[in-house]
Amino acid sequence: MKLFAQNRHIVQRLGFIAITIMALVTVLPIIGTVAFILMKGGSAISLEFLSGFPHDGMRTGGILPAIIGTLYLTLGTALFSVPLGIAAAIYLSEYARDNQLTRLIRLAIINLAGIPSVVYGLFGLGLFVLFLKFGTSILAASLTLSIMTLPVIISTSEEALRAVPQAFRTVSISLGATRWQTISRIILKEALPGILTGIILGLERAAGETAPILFTGAAFFLPQLPHSPFDATMALPYHLFVISTQVPEMPIQIQYGTALVLLVFVLTMNVIATVIRSRARAKRQW
Amino acid sequence: MEKSLSWPEFIITRLIQSSGYSAILFVALIFFFLLREGLPALGEVDISSLLNFRWYPIESYFGILPLISGSLIVTLGAALIAVPFGIGTAVYISEVAPRWMREILKPLVELLGGLPSVVLGFLGILVLAPFLRVFLNLPTGLTAFTGSLLLGGIAVPTVVSVAEDALDSVPRAYREGAWALGATRWQTIWRVTLPAAKSGVLTAVMLGVGRAIGETMTVMMVTGNAPVLATGLGSLFAPVRTMTATIAAEMGEVANGSTHYHVLFFIGIVLFIISLIVNVIASSVVFRAKKRAERILS
């Protein structure tokens, strides 16, 4: 025990070194992964690759339909999940009382966040594709992705709304504003950067997901762009899965190029979210 | 307070209220549609043949035990990686790292959480699997272990962010008390801060494990897709097939309404219930901890 007491500063130093190494081992592969794909995929990127259709069983040509498809799916997801998510967050932060029902809602949100993505795919197949007869379509896939993104948007938006000081509400109400006027003109405005961050992080997840769209809207190959929300679509993550596992003798360049475009798409959203958040934190006066 | 709501305000309030309730509706809808499409499986296949060791749908063998064992062994491997590294990184970020390091590490870990799983699977096939095949001298690099390594990476961000929150919420006075008694910072971390954050760290582990069980694309791409029963640690270095990968790989090829289709939905029910249990336990741990904190403060 005495020996230990004398050595405890050595123990601390060794411990700190060990734990620093652990953190580095966790983080360095992330940088490595991103750098590796940027390096390997860079040479595949050309105007033709970004704006052309796939040819020769996808072994040459571009990935335009997959890029457009992912844009459609992301926008479609936003259309449903953003209004619903913000409204649910407003309810939880401004209206809900601390009772059994509210606790049940929170439990439901936690569970939605934990449901495996492939189970969302099954659900979308059962409800949207078959029961509501939307077919494998952009609409069915977007709705499926929306419900999957909902918990992210609700919980980050609620956090942003709750961070607005109570005094803002009291003052607004005392000036004669109604509750909704207070929320729509004061609270939402103050919480906007936080809500935006949550929306982008949620959509980032939706843009990168494959399993929920596998049976609800993703197409292996389409010779033209989708014309309506009831058409199936190609999508970047699914396309990467297809060309890296399903197509024999696929040129490695196109695979890395596709991975690069998907990664840049997702990383851009991630960076925008981070920037909005840190700028809002710096500017905040309350 | 709300004596006379004008009717537009009344409608908006109702809309907001029903949006709030929608989360409950969606969980119920998901469960309902899984049951609707999955329960017929129990009428078409005996329970005894469902709980069997052979998954070979073409010849109507629907034993889901190899798939469950595949999920378990891959998840176990992932947990063995994600738990120590996740908690270690959380302790480093919250207790040890200088401020500038923290500002770099936190967004990086968040970035890992945002990487599409299909990109990790892609790199798994092209880089990690060939490397492991040579390095470990295996017949194939597409094994449960490869899946565990990547899944560990996928679960780490969850573990780090939840565990770090838990460590952050330990009152500073606890640490100061320990330092004042002569404990080193290292001793304080292990004997005061971590034990005080125990329930939050436990939640982090649960949510990380939940994340790993549910992950689909990465495991489908790198675990070799062989539905054989995992019998021991040796299976870690052989190809396996998880529940999630089976659904993703086979649902596209089955006829709607066939027995195979119903059984795949039945596997979905199993996954849904597992995630329900994991999340209910994880959140009840948090609630209990909150109550105890309130008791201490009052």
C-alpha cells in the first residue's frame, strides 16, 4: 500500500498515456478512412462521372441517376420529417406536462431511435409499399426514412427549444402575445440554429442509409431519371452496395469514386451542421 | 390561462399536440405491421423447426438459431471493442484532454457516427478483409471478426457521446473533494467520477450494443454470409450470417406472402423486441439515476 502510494504519480502518468493512446486508436482510423477514400477516389471524379448515366452494366459511365436519386430521397425525407419533428419538439418543450403520457412519448422516441434500420425497411414494405399501395417508390422510401429520422430531429429540436430562457416566454406573454405567437415569433427564432443543426444531422443519416430503402424504393439500375414520386430511384448508398458486391469485374476506380461522392455528400452536411452550431454558440447573448 | 383561444390558435395547438403523440403511433404502427406480416410464419412453420439449426429456405428449412447466434457473436465481438475504447475515449475527452484536443476529438467522433455504414462495409471488403486474411492466415477474410471490428467502430460514437454526457454531469465538487483528500486525478477518475457516472455509462454500453445488433449493411458485406451455428470462439474467425443481414439479403428475392417472406418478417419481430428491451432497460437506468440524484440534492 505504501509502495503504491509512492508510485501513484507514476501510475497516473502511465494511465494517462494509456488512455491517450486509446483515444487516438479510436480517432485515427476515422481520419485514415476519410483520407484513404479521398485519395483513392479522387482520380475517378470527372464531369462525365458526375453528370453521365452508367453504361455497360454500370462498368463505365457516370453515376448521375444515383446522385439525383439521393437528392430526391433526402428532400422527400425532409418534407415529412421536418414539420412533424419540429411540431413534436414544440409539443414536448412548450406544452407537455410531466405526466405518464409524456413519459410514454419519450420512451417511444427512444425506441424509434433504437429500431434497426432494416426493420424500418420491413415496416415501410408492409405499410407504404404493400398496404397503402405506393409501390417501391421515392414516396414510400422517403416516408420510411422520415420516420427513422424523426427521433433525431425531435430530440435535438427539443433541446434547442428548452435552451431558450424562460424569461423570453414570460415577457412575451405579459405583453399580450398568445402562446402560439410567443412560440412562432420568439422561441422558434431563438432556437433556429439548434433546430437546423438537428435537421441536417438527421437528414445526413437518411442520405447515407441503405437498409430502409432496399425494399421500399431503391432500384438496381434505371436507364432514365425518375419522373414522379411513384417511381423507384437509384441512390448513392445502394449503388455503392450494388457495385461493390453484386456486379462482377467492376472497375475499382468507379467503386472508389462512388464512395467518394457519397462521403463528400454526407461530410458536407456534417460540416454545415457543425459550423451552424458553433457560430450560433459564439453569437448567443443569453 | 387559456380561457378563449381563437380558432386558428386552437387548431394549431391541436396539430402540435397530435404531432407530439405521433411517436407513440409510429412505434405501434411498426409493431402492428411486423406482426401482421410476421405472425403467419408461426402457422406455416412449427415453432420447433423455427428453433432449429438449419437455415436453408430453398428447401424449407427455416431454423433461425444460426442467425441469432451469428448476431450474438458479431455483437459480442463488437462490444468487446466498443466498450473499452468507447469508455476510454469518453474518459479522455471529459477528464484528461486539454481543451483544444477536446474541440478536435468531439467532432471527429461525431463524424464517425455519420459515416454511412455501406462505406465502412465497402472498405471492409477491399482493405480490412484481405489484410486480416493474410495477417491471421485464414481461408477467407470475410468473418465474424471482420464484422466485429467494423461494428465496434460503428458503436463507438454512441458509447462515447452518452458516456461523456454522463461523466460531464458528475458535479465538480465530487472531484474537488477527492483531490482535496490527496487523491491523484487518475485515482479520482477510477474511484469517484466513473462510479458516480456508473448508470450513465451503463446506458452508453446498452445503447452501443443495441446499435451493433441492429446494424445491417456493414455486416452483410463483410461477414461472409454463411448461416452456420456459432459454436464457440472459433466461430469468430469463420463466416457467419446475422439476423439483419439475412433480412436484407433475402427479402428482395422472395415472393410476397410466401412462407419465406413471413419468416423474414418474423425475424424482424425478434429484432424489434430485442431493441425494445435494450432501449427500455437503458432508459430506465437513466430515469432511476435521475431520481437518485434528486434524492441526494433534496
